[in-house]
Amino acid sequence: MDKLGLIILAGGLSTRMGQPKALLSWVGGESLISHALRKGLDADVHDILISIGDDEQLGHAIQTHIIDTLSNDEQEKVSIVRDSIERCGPLGGLYSTLAVGPSPAYAVMAVDMPFMEMDLYFDWLYQVDHNDWNAIIPYGDRDKVEPMAGIYRTHIASLIQSVLVGEDMSLHHALDVIGHVEHVDASDYTWELSNINRFEDYQWARALAENEFRRVPLISVVASKRKTGKTTVVTRLVSELQRVGLSVGVVKSDKHGFHMDHEGTDTDLAYKAGANAVAIAGPNETAIRIRTKEQSSLYDLTQHMPVDIVILETRSQGIAPIIEVTQEGHTEELISDAMDRVATIEIDKLDQDVPELVRHIQEMMRCLHGRRYC
């Protein structure tokens, strides 16, 4: 359809998150709402409607935020819509936006689906080879229907209004009332259809987004003090990640200098003679020693390692996503930003914390692999 609009559902109560999801920060200096907006604008949709529920304060905050992030031409495409019927959840937001939308149909994107892509909506439109539909709804893994990521005709607003006066105001019930619903297979897009409901989900979603365009994914291990147990955590992680099939590199910062070669070896003598770099290749390992004028970029080092993932061990120069190591009862001394920190590990609870951490890292790596090569 040449006039497909976009509805961004941003009016949830966010009770499990504890703060409005729409204004949470995202990678690249964006927020979740500006991230969703950018997708719609880049896809050149006809118009964008932001559903903010009936929270006037949230609506004002979002409006102020998007005015600061959009050009004048972009602002003309975007409208903020408050629910015309209070406390009706996402169905109320869908009704209120469809009732005023100028486009014949709208793709619906929940603001807490940061990996959803506009291309998917256009693909689903092409998959339906007729025009006799009121809604196109994807179903994901285990045939779970995902109405929060569907496409809806504007003219069904009156049908949705009839649902809102009943006892069951769920989107799933509304689909039964709407009729003429086409379902499309989206089982290969589990991550795209996933919501981030808890703060932990949000932290790991950001970790995935941070690593998505890196040549080599990385995770940092930091601590506020020396002798906290960073190296213990790193070696344990290396062992556990290797055990589940991931090759792991480690980069460590050392402000006091170090010596990696044996005194009197051929490479050591060549280095002391003034060679800018020396390398030695054995049957099972390779070592390169390079003379630098200043400390090398830790990030650059991580990106040149031939491994699946790199662990960066550093006192305070962590690069997101970050694991912070602390002693029991010292969480008030954390130095990393909560938005970047995916885990806090108390060194005395290593056996308890590491398995869950490894599970999350495995899931991140699976998602990265799927998004890069699918």
C-alpha cells in the first residue's frame, strides 16, 4: 500500500519496568521512542501516530522530547494521540489512533519492541495476495499470535469501539470481532517480536544492540577497587563460555607496564635492539609484540581478535555492556551506569551468578548470529 502509516504504542503503564519505556535511552544517543520514530521516518511511511494512553504528563514529556530530536519537516508527519476512552490498555490506544488516522492502514509497533523492522511489515503486505482483509497479524514461535505488531485497516475503528464497551477488551478478542484477519508466519523473527518488560530485559536488549554492529562482540568486567576479584570472574567466564562452544578472547589494561617476553630470547633481543614489532609463531600459538607511543585503544584491540567474543578486563574503562564485580554488601560503590550494566556479581556468590550470566551471553550470541546471517 502506498499510504501505509505507523502507529507507535507508547502509553503502557510500565509497571514491571518501573519507569516509562518510551523515554528509556537506547544506543547511539536515542531513546526508545526516537528509535521507533526513526524507523518509520526512514521507511517514509505516510504518517506516524504516537499513542500515549491517557497520561497527559507522559504525553507532554514525549512531545518535548521528539520536538528536540526531529526536524520541522519530520514533525509534520508525527502526531501524538491521547486515548479517547480511559484505561483500556493497548486496544484503547489502537482504537484512538485508528479513529483519527488519515492513512487507509497502519503498521503497529510497540515502543518496547526495539528490534522490530519496518521491512517486515512490507513483506507481510506482499505475502497477502488480496485486499479483502481487515488486519494482518504475525504469529511467532510456537504459533503465538502477536497483535501488537500487526497491520490494521483504519475503517475497523468502529468495530474496535464495540469491543471496548464489553468485558473482554483484549487485542486477541478484538481480532475475533474484527474478522477477515490474515495471519503470516514470523517464526523466524522471535527477537524482533520480543518485548522488553523488565529492566533486566532492557539491559540485555541494549547489550545486543551495542554489539550488533561490532566486528567482534565484547563484554566488559569492571570493579571500583583493585583486588575485588575481576580476574577470578574473567577466568571463570572464559572457562564456562568455552565449555558451551564459544571461543573467547581477553583484553586487559595495565597502567603500570608489563613484559610479555622472556629475557634473552631472540625476539626479546630484537625488541631491545629497537624493532618496532616482533612476532613469533609456534605450532599452537602466536605472539606479537608492538612498540607504541601511547597505550593502545582497548576497544581496537578487542576488534582484531579472531574469536567469537572478547572479555575486556579493566578497572574503570568499561565499554558497554558491563559486568561489575563487587564484594558482598558493597553495591553502593558501583561505578558503572545502570543502563550499561547487565550484571552485578558478588565475588562470594560466583557459583550462583555465573550460570545465569552465561545463559544470557549465549542468548545474546545466538541472536547476534541470527540477525547478522539470516
